[in-house]
Amino acid sequence: MKIKKLNIEYFIYFLIISQSWIISIYSFKSPQILAHSTALIDKKLYFIGGFNSETDDRTPFFYLDLNQSFNISSPAYVYLEGPPVKIAWATACVGGENNATIFVFGGLSWYDNSTSYIKDKLINTFDTASLEWSTPQIEGEPLRRRDLQAVIDTKGNMYMFGGAYSFYNNTESIRVFNITFNYPNYSFQTFKDMVIFNTITFKYSNGSTINGPLGMTGYTATLLPNGIIIYIGGKAWSDTADTTIPIINITMYDINEDSWNSTTAKSPNDILDRSYHSAVLTSNGRIICYGGIAELYKAVSPSLIVLDTTSFEWSSKKEVGTNKPPMLYAHSANLVENYMIIGFGNITDGDPPTLSTSSNIYILDLRNYTWISYYEASEPSPSPLPSTLPSPTPGTNNILGHPKLPLSVGAIIGITIGVAIVLGLLLFFGIRFYRRASLSYTSRIKGIEF
């Protein structure tokens, strides 16, 4: 009898502890990060690494569950075990045989409790099926680099141009398609080569540099359906200094022909040049750029600009909505259906700019350039409705108007867990009461004192 009682008590304790563990996962607090990487797989937007301005804990790693509806004040985040090393200023793509592995390339990387940066092992991978990280040893690695952006084609090839890297306490000076600045205990290198990495064969190769640009950092790279990579903005490096690349200077790389080209875009005079901005490609061939920094780390204007990739003409868009983000750089942007999701980044509002970091995400509805506060997850396409049904009344859109807020995933899980804990405690104390009552009754019958 005593053994059974102990087993029941242990089970109740295990239930309470396991529910508390689940609560800790879904009550994950948004970090204040910049220079992170992102990857989108199956309506899960993964945020990888970056500098956390609040703590020096291991690289943050979590995803935003876009299968759930949520308010941007309480996003549907799910915390995951981070990579074996800390990572910032890296770039990431989704690839592999099943197109379900995140490949994180380059960046600054270091181990916990270490003051030295890692120079080799440029690739870290995360298998979204097994939820496991790995750091493969790959032959033919290029020199480590950061401040670049990768794109990936349908064959699993990642294309990564330029970038730079800072070496501290390093007296070596290596020059391979790069420019090197040497200072005491400091070496800053920029690159102007095209690194290609196949995520299926795990092999490196190099693209042409003929007619290619100077070394670039802080740009955006966007792969068009025709195989042309569009490079916008960033910093161009010469032997003496860096300059912000004019927004009208569009550099292009053809992945099919392995060739470089360039063009001059039309642009209003009020669009400032920028670097460390973000860009997404819409289905109708527009590249939407947000944020970034101008010369002297000042905020850019306007914050939202659009490039038509057919006419190569820039335009600015008037944004509406009460949830407009502050001016940001070193943030992220991802396209999910009709929405551009901006994540975190350094805030550049003010002159001089602040050093504060955002802990928020922001969502722009690209159908009307409205910053919204509520994301409504899309549902599977229903069967065709009878034509006699009335059309929705204007102004009742659950995204732009006053939505009927369903419970978020966090709220649902929290309520479920709370109910489970209460039921568990009631069961626990009910069993104890029942056993004590039974023993007392038996003792009285036998005339034994209890």
C-alpha cells in the first residue's frame, strides 16, 4: 500500500514538473537582438543568433509560429536549443536534400566563455526534423567572413558575395581577392569573390569575378525567378576607405551564365543611399527595402522604398498604421504571403543615433502598405461558396480593423497547462484524503487506534 502511494505521489510530482517545463518554453521572452539571421520553413520563421543587448547568454534560437494567429505584442514564439557556438553577423538559407535544413554561413563565431573568435568551420546546420545542430568539417573552406547575404537556387546552391572579417590578436596578413587593413592586434579584411556552396553535396566552388564589383558589405541580395541576383546598397571598400553605394547603382549576377552586369536605376532625389537595410521580393517582381543606415550612421529617408525590377525604377511608399517600427538597421525582413515581417535590429532614431536594440517584430501588409498589430494565420482554401452569399462588408477585415481576437497559442497552452496542474493537484490531494479516510475506517472497525 505504501509503495503504491509513493508511486502515485511521484507521478503527480513528475506531472507538475513537466508542465512547468512546458510553461518555460512557451513563456519565452523576446530578446533584444541585432545582426541575427533568419530562415523560413513551413510557416515557421526561425531567428538565429545575433548580439543580445540584454544578456551574454548563448546565441538565441527560436521560431515564430505563423500557423497561429497572434498580436504583435505577444508573438507565438517557441524557444529551441541553440547552436553549439555563438553566432552573429552570419547569413542563412534553407537547403539540403529535403529542403528542410537551415545552413548558417560565416559571421562572427565563438564558444561560450571564450575571448577568441573561431576562424574555421564556417557552416553550422540545423535539421528541422530531428531538431539537431551539427558543425560539419568541409574541405575547401574559404576565409571566414561576415556582413554578407546569401541566396539559394533550386539546385541547393548558396551564392555569397564579398563580406568582411575582423581578426583580433592576429598578426597574419592574407590577401586573396580582398583588401586588408592592418592595425596593432587588429586585421580587417574585405572580399570581392563569389563563394558558392552546394547544400546537397557539401562542396565549395567559386563564381566569376570578371566585371564584378569591389568588395561589398551590408548590402541586400535578391534572387529573381530568371536567375539574376540583384545587389542593392551596402558599403563599397577601396584601398583607403569605405563609401555607401548609391541606391541607383544596381549590380547583377547571372547564376546561369556566371557573369556580372550592372545598370543605373531611376530614382527620386529624396531617396537616401543606405546599408544594412533589408529586402524582400514580391510575386509581381518588386523588391521592398526597409530601413538601414545612411552616412555617419544616420537614419535613412524614406524608410520604405520599392524597386520595380522590370523598369528598374525606385519609388517610395507612404506607410499608414499605428504600429510603424522605429528606424532600424541590422534587422531582418521576411515575406510571408502578403506580409513583410520585420524583426528586431538596432534603432537609429535620433541624431546622433541611439545604441538601443529592438525586442519587437513588426508586420507590414503589402497590399496597402499598412503596419498592422494582428496577424491572422491563413486557413486551408475552403470549398467554393454559393454565389448568392454576400461579400464581406468593407471595414470588417480581421487584420486591418478591430479583429475578433482568438486565443493565441500561448494563451491556449497556458490555460490548458493551468487546468492540467489544477486537476493534477486535486487528484493528488483527493487520493491522499481517500486513503486516509479508508485507513481510519478500517482501523475503527478493527478497534485499532489510528
